[in-house]
Amino acid sequence: MKKKAVINNNLPCKTEITAIKDTMEILSGKWKFHIIGTLSLGKKLRFMDLLREVDGIGTKMLSKELQDLEMNQLISRIVLNTKPVTVEYQITDFGKTLIPIIDEIAKWGIEYRNFVYKNKRRV
Amino acid sequence: MKKKAVINNNLPCKTEITAIKDTMEILSGKWKFHIIGTLSLGKKLRFMDLLREVDGIGTKMLSKELQDLEMNQLISRIVLNTKPVTVEYQITDFGKTLIPIIDEIAKWGIEYRNFVYKNKRRV
DNA sequence: GAAGATAGTTTCCTTTATGAAACTACTTTC
DNA sequence: GAAAGTAGTTTCATAAAGGAAACTATCTTC
């Protein structure tokens, strides 16, 4: 008989694995953290503002990523009745629930630098 | 004069953005969370064990991802003097510092499901 | 009327990621 | 000696992601 997975083959583990997959799919790609992080500072930003704030992104990717985030209700898109039209993007309350994740990840990245630096000195 | 980024154009923000990029690069790809999550349960696992635990992964990807993780000192690889050779993979103490991130992400994924479910009912 | 700003979309191209299958190389079991 | 288990690597192929540049369309300013 073929061997099977044991450790991950129970309901709590499977639920957690699925949850991680879901989250990472929603936050997938090169730019989502950057966009959410920028909007999480609380200001309403227009398309061109974001293009300037998110260093290196182009119009195509910005447009696509904003659509993804809006679809998942993490940001809101409001078209203003100005001429020419302006569009305001804003993080939603639900989007703000991502902030603890972003903070953990940023914190770890800084710890990682310290760790690498310490190891270099020791060797 | 061309407009420039304002919000993200200061040192604390840039440090945070870099830290997030670093972390996400280290954890990039379809399988790293899954592998670390499995090893974070504390047991030593061999290559074939991991192949069975990480549902869907193939030998090539597993081998590559394990190399990446070892290079970043998140897991350790120990070759045992058995015949045929067996290799034990284990999470390092440093690798364990990722657990809070993984927990936050899993927690959020579960909250996300609840949020989507609530919204469906309301509409 | 040309230039520049608003907010994107579309096209074409390159790079990166992923995967299935075959293969190496050694050892034990049937 | 064939089969199956150990731990991978290599090859070939496709899928997904990302990017540069051109383009639509409207409006304001010089």
C-alpha cells in the first residue's frame, strides 16, 4: 500500500492550508502589498497619485491590481463628477484588517536584515 | 516641474517597503508557506515525507524550494549515514520566527471567508 | 491649435514560474 | 534479477506574470 500524508491530513491543518492559499492568492503579484500599504496610510489617492507613489509600477499593472483589490472589496473606487474625471481610491474598513499582516511582514523583513548582518560578522 | 511621490517618499516608509519586498521575495512561489507550515509543526521530515505531505508538489519544485529555504537558513538539511541515504529537513530557530506571519495570514484567510459569506447573505 | 493632465486599455514581447516525465545512482527486499 | 524505496537532477514544454509603448477620449491651459 502506498504511503499517505499524515501530518497535514487532518481537518484543522487542511482548513489552515486553504486559508493561507486564499490570502496569498488575494495578495498575489508584485504590487498588491505596496498599493495597500500606501492606501493604508489613510488618504484618498487618485490613479495618477498612486502611479507616482508606487515606485516602478506602470499604468497597466496599476489598473489591473486596483481592479483585483476592488473586486475583493479591499479598496473602493469613486468616480468624481469633475472635468476631467478624477477617480479616488481608498482603503475599505475590511482592507484595513490586512494591516496586521503587513506589519508582521515588514517587522520580519527588518529582523531578517539584522539576522543576516549578525551572521556575517560571526563568520 | 514633474510631480513626485510624497507619501511614500520618506525614510521610514522606504525602509518598510524594502522590508516587505525582502520578506515576500524569500517566501515567493506557490509552495514555501506550505513547506514551512508543515515543518513548523516540529517534526523532522525526509524528502519523500515532504513530497507526501505537501499536496500536489512534484520532486523538481520540492527540491528547488528546499534549496531556497536552506539558503536563507529557514530550514536545515541533514544527510544521515544510512543505506540508502536519508535526508532530514527541519525548521531552524530562525525559521520559527516566521510562524507569527503564517498565523496572521491563516487567521485573515478564515476571516475573509466569513466576510464573503456575510456579504452574500446581506445581498 | 499644440501641450499636458485626467484615467485608463490594448498590443506585443520577454521573463519567470511551474509541471510532467524520464533519468541517475545506490540499496534492500522478494 | 526484478521491483521498489532512498534523494534528487535534467529535459522539454506550457502557463502566468510583468513591462514598454502606443492608443482612446475628454478637458484645460498656454
